[in-house]
Amino acid sequence: GAVVSQHPSWVICKSGTSVKIECRSLDFQATTMFWYRQFPKQSLMLMATSNEGSKATYEQGVEKDKFLINHASLTLSTLTVTSAHPEDSSFYICSATSSGGRRAGVTDTQYFGPGTRLTVL
Amino acid sequence: AQSVSQHNHHVILSEAASLELGCNYSYGGTVNLFWYVQYPGQHLQLLLKYFSGDPLVKGIKGFEAEFIKSKFSFNLRKPSVQWSDTAEYFCAVSARGNNRLAFGKGNQVVVIP
């Protein structure tokens, strides 16, 4: 199946610093990537939708100035948590879909990365 | 916006028992339906999906799900579980033509050897 990677897998930072998380589609072109947040023992909550070459669309209640998303290429999207605080500690997961360009059959199915555990001290 | 309900968050059963996990969604239009599985320490993996056609969908590892449009349901089943099926199972829904997924809260399934 389609493979999505995330880097780093975990990160610990001090309060007030910024952290960048990368999401890459390894074997297909991802025209759309999604960023989720998962709290312990809870479901995934969609934060934003990222389309290659355009501004991300944020879900209601998600601060776009705090969670900066860049989708500069068809294989890479980044999420930057700016001025992180302890309440931003969470598990951040990305997923990717394709327009079906190079790999037929991946349209409308999201393939998930392994997630990034962020701990803000 | 869609919403997804999964009941019985914690399920404990013995090997060889049958498993059924309920999933109900609320959305008036045409939907795409998914079940994802998250094994301990691993990332979400697609178990099966329904876009159109035969409402009984067969997925990997012996799982199947049935879409019942009149009941807005997409229940997951497996006739005989194994210890390796211990995982968290998430139902997810997207509106047709829109890839934004709404997830249920998940079912934590523990299979006792």
C-alpha cells in the first residue's frame, strides 16, 4: 500500500519554542494531506487540510497562526507548532491522499503516517 | 458536518469468539465509509472501505463490514477473532467528493488467548 512517513517520531521541547513536524508520502504524489491530533484514549480530531501549492484549510477552533502548515511539494507537508505550550502536548498524525495520478486506486483513501509524539515541558 | 458514533468502547473477548463493532453516522448525503485499525504501538492502517456497490465489504485479516443505508450504519464483523486482533478500531466517514474524515471514538478490543 501507499506509505506515509513522519519525522520526528517524538520530540520534547521547552515551552515557548517552535517545533516542525514533517509528513512525506514515499511512493505516491499526495495532492492533499491532512493533519490530525489524537489525545490519549480518544479519537483523531482533524486539524487542517493541506493542498499542494495552496493555503491550508483549518477546522473550526484550530488556530492557524499557532499551527502553521506548509505543503510545498507533492510529497511533503510540514506542521509547525509555534510558541508551544504544555497544552499542545499531543500525538500529531498526518495522512495523505492522491488525485490518482501515479497510483490508481489511492483516491479518496487516506493513508496515515506513524504519528509524532510532542511533549512540551 | 458528519458525526460518527461507536459504542462499547472497551470490548474483551476470548479467542475464537465472534466480534461485531457498531458504527453509526449522521449525514444526509452520499458517504464513503472506512474502518481503520491501530495495533499497539503502530500507526493507523486501513482495514476496509466502502465507496459504492455491494454493501457487504470484505477487508483484510478476515474482517468484513456491512453498509446499511437505511440505518446509517457500517458495522464491522469478524466470525472468529485471534489474539493478534487486539487493537483499537476506528470507524470513519467522509462525504462523497470530500476527503475530510470524521472519526468515531474508537473501540478498544482485547482478545484473551
